[in-house]
Amino acid sequence: MAPLTRVRSSLWFVPVLCVLGGIVLSIATIAVDRLLDFEAVPRSLTGGPDAATAILETIATSMLSLATLVLTITMVVVQLAMGQFSPRIVQTFLQDRPSQLAIGLFVGTFAHAMVSLREIDFDGEGRVPGVAILVAYALVLTSIAMLVLYVHHIGRSLRVSALIELVGSDARTLLERRFPRTIAEVRPAPDVIAAPHSGVLVSVERERLLEAAIEGGCVLHVVPALGEFVPAGAPLVRIEGPTERLDRDAVGNALRSAMERTMDEDLAYGFRMLVDMAIRSLSESPFSDPTTAVQCIDRLHDGLRQLAVRDLDDSTVHDPGGAVRVTIPTMDWQAYVLLSCEEIRLAGAIRTVAGITPQP
């Protein structure tokens, strides 16, 4: 890594720039106040010298506390990520741009408030830098919004899928930069619609696919099932019949992909999460918790009982004339039973073979 790139990706680079920006902003607002003889902002908004001092001191103290909080959260997240995922994930977190911006905004606001404090004069009627205080108000409101966004961001960043996506995207970017020259151009067949980008298929709009198939006079076969990962350029839809009139963009827009599976339409994902929790509860210490495994099995049992009396359609979509226009891969009853029972059974067998028995 080049020295300049290493500096730009370090945790301190953006906060230092923000501190310098806060100082420059404070100097500029003070210059405006002096130019307007400190009468640009009415005293009803800033108060006298005592009130202005209290306001700026409170802002400086709170911003320093927020910067400390963000640094602490970042270090805790790094430790959790090292223990749960990989010790090599540390660099990725330290290069996280939203964390750097949050710290930078807080310390920049702190620097602005501290420099503005020097301009308050208690002699005579008192001199208050009104423009600087109004800017400090705006920075405080921005900092509050940034804190909420940062907490939201850091919560999403701790998901396994988010970390995998982050590392995978960085690897893809490096691959394209390191090996820019292609030796072969892969083009999908005329009867295939390829995925424009990688992701997990989370939603299929059947009505839009049906409309596109009727207008195109063909049959559309969706290749991946809901919850299945699709690499960029992989077959997304296969076309049976003529392809000339088909609106490929409409077909692509009817299939929505995301970073990870959701339970909007993917019922199997709910079963998968229960199975994962049960397996983890059956692992060795310190995560061994057979009671949690039993609770997960109870929920799986309940889900299978409800599923057993339902009509599991094959997800074929017909036009008004009864002809099949769209097919979508779906799980049948046997697949749901296998998903709900097989892995938990194997995990329980391994636990028994290892001689791990629950304590009374």
C-alpha cells in the first residue's frame, strides 16, 4: 500500500481534516461577525456574553463526549468482529468511512466552539459572535443526525452478510484494478437474461413477469430460487420461445436482489434462522444451550404443522387462457422437512458422540 493511500485509509486522517475545517470555519464566521460589528444576529438568539459562553462550553463538552463514545463503540465493534468473524477484519473497520466522518464532525464542532469562545468579550455591553454561535447550532443539529445514522450504520455493519459484502466488494474492486485487461468477453445466450450484479434474490414480482411474458409471446423460467445467491453475469431468467419482443429491462426489474435474505417472500429463511439457532445452541461451550434448541424445534414443529395442511403451489404463473407463462423454483414439502430436521439431527448426533450431555 502506497504511503498516501495508507494515510487516507487511516482512522485519524478524516478527523484531523475536520478539526482543521472547524478552525477555519470558526475564523471565517468570526471575521463575518467583526465585519458586521457583531450585530448580524439578534441577542434573543444568542443571549449575552454569559449565555453565549455557556452555550459554546456545553457544545464543546458534549462534542468531545460524543467523539469519545464513537471511538469506544468502534473499538468494541472491532473486538467483537475479531472474535466472531476474523482477526483480519480489523483493517476493514478502521477504514470505515462513516465512522471517520462521525468522529470528524464531532471533533470539528468541538474545535469550532473552542475557537469561537475566545471572541466573547465581557467589557461594556458585551460582544457576542452571533454568526459563529448560529453555525455552532447548525453543527450540533448535524451532529445529532450523524449520531443516529452512525448507530444505524454500525448495527448493520455487524451483520455477517454486511462484512462478507464489504470484503467481497473490496476484493472485486482490487481485481478490476489489478487485472484490467480481459482476454475473453462472456456474453449470455440470446435466450438468457443475465444478472446485472451479484446478490441474493429476495423478491419476484409475478404480475410484472406475467405481463412481460404475454407481451413478448414467450415463457419465462426464473433460474434461481428465492434466497439463492446469484453472481454477476449468471443466468437469471431463461426464455422459452421468441425473444425479439420481450422487454428485458422489465423482466430484470421484476426480480429484486439484496445483500442478504429477507422474510418478505422467503419462508424458508425463517426456518433457516431457527435451524441455525438450534445448531448453535447444541455446540460446545460456551454456547451450549439445549433449552434454546428445544424452543427452536418447537417453533419448527409449529411451522411444519401449519405448512402440512397448506396447498404448496409450484409457483407457475398462467395467463388468462391457462397457458404457463412464468415458472419459479420453489421448495416442496420434503424440502421443508429436510431443512427443518436434517442439520439439527446431525448436530445432536455429534453432541451425543462427543459425550456432551445437558446438565440437570
